[in-house]
Amino acid sequence: MISASLHRYAIPFHSAIDFKGQTLNRREGLILQLQADGRTGLGEIAPLPQFSTETLEQAQQQTLALLPALCQSGVLDDGATLASVRFGVSCALWQLQQPRPRRVSSPYPLLTGNDEQIVAAATGAATLKLKVARRPVEQEVRLIYQLLAANPNCRFRLDANQRWSREQAEDFIAAIPLDRVDYIEEPTASLDDNLRLVSQFGLPLALDETTQQPDYHYQFIAGVKALVLKPTLIGDIATLQRLVEQAELDGVQVTLSSSFETNVGLTAIGQLAAELTPDQAPGIDTLDALQQDLLLPQRSDTPCLSLQQLTPLWP
């Protein structure tokens, strides 16, 4: 028999964040705690607005409906149809079944701020994640070379979020040393154009937005080097594991990535990365966007909310 509690949180961002045209000032979600035989499992259920197909209210309603049977069976059943619900519940069950805490893979840094702040943050890091397609191509090329001058041995993972035209992508790719780039995530919104860039320049292409589609199923695409998978948008751990195994059989690298979860969700993704993709550091360096931690203090200079400070939903 499993005991469960469900709480709702709302944590402000330090600065408002634009998610596909919707500006959010805070991150909202659910924390599921399961307990049995002296062990505890935590799961975060947090649909990402404009990315998830479900709303938080829908996820909350479905989770509450699942909890009586879940406490009896200890199994994630077919009644869980929403990706964020399947992810959070499966994480809580997975942690509950572990005899000891799992190792957490260390993330690679996500560089933010102005150029000076970005260069300072990059010092000493082996792999750097950088958002591109935010400014004129010439400025972004210049920043790449500034980073290389400050950190000559670094490698890049670049994310354009499909924002470039094909011509802009060509200008950028032709101007940077591709041998220092692990991959670029979807330079344009057209898969055909991205694959032409692979043929034209030898672009190391990663798919991110493509994997976020609700009907996404893995298929090998010649020229795709990597997949960036966001577990909150994918679903349960078993589905995530199948995707990883299928991709790796084809020699396609997989990186697990955040959807701006709290430290509860990010810890789970880090644990899954250590288990499923041990050779690939996860992209989970997003916690600093949030003003508070949850349950377990993650940052010494940041307040941490307890369950008692959240809104109880169950029991």
C-alpha cells in the first residue's frame, strides 16, 4: 500500500520568460509524493505552456483521478494519458523502487546574459549551451570566436529554435568552425532545409522541436546526429527509454533536456540521464531562472519551500 500527497506550487521567475509568444512571470506545477516501506518518491507534473498539449488544470484533474488506484496498485495505468502526468507519476514510482538515491548527471552550462557575462560564465567549461538566432548573424559569429578565445578547448551545443531563414543559417554555419560544434538544434523551421544544410556544410543537426510533437515516434533520418528529448513532453520513463534505445541503435546521440522544471523535476531528469544516457550531459541548467527551490535546498543563497508552504490537493 502506497500513501500519496499532491501539492500545487507557483514559483516566480527572476525575469519574465517568453514561451512562443506567451509571457510567463512564474512557473506552476504539481509535486507528487509517494511513500511506502520507509522510502519516498517524488515526481513533478508541470506542463509547459505553449509546448505541452495539456494545461495544468487538465493535468491536475487527471492526477487526482488516478491517485486512488495508484495507491492500491503501485502501477501507472492506462488512465494516465497526459505526457506530464505520465512523466511525474513514473518518476515518483521509479524513485520509490530504488534501494538508494540515484546518481545525478551534471549538466552543461546554459549561457545567458550579455556578451561579457556569457564569456565569463564559459571559462573552464568543456561543453557550452548557447541560444542563437536572437541577434544579427554577425554578432553571434563574433561571440562564438570570443568564447573560443576565452576557452580554447570548449565545444558548443547551439540552439536556434527554428528561428533562422535558410539564408541566415547558411551565413552563420559558413562562418563558424563546425569541428567545435557538437550539434545545432533545428536552425530553421523546415526539416528539408535543415537536411540540405547537412549536405551543404556537414552540419551536425539535432532535432528538438520535432521531438516535441504529440504524435512523435522515432524514425531514423539520415543526417540527424542527435535528439534533444524533454521528458515532461515525452511521457513516462518506459517511453523515454525506448526512444533512447532506438536512437542509440542507429548511432544517434540523445540529450535529455529540461522544460523549466523546479529542482525536483531537474533532479529526476539528471538521475534519468545518469541511467539512460550516461555519456551525455543533460541540458538541465535552468534552475537559476526560478526564485525559489522546492523541498530540498539546491542553492545556498535561495529560499526553499516545504510541502507545508504549497497548496494541498490530496489527501
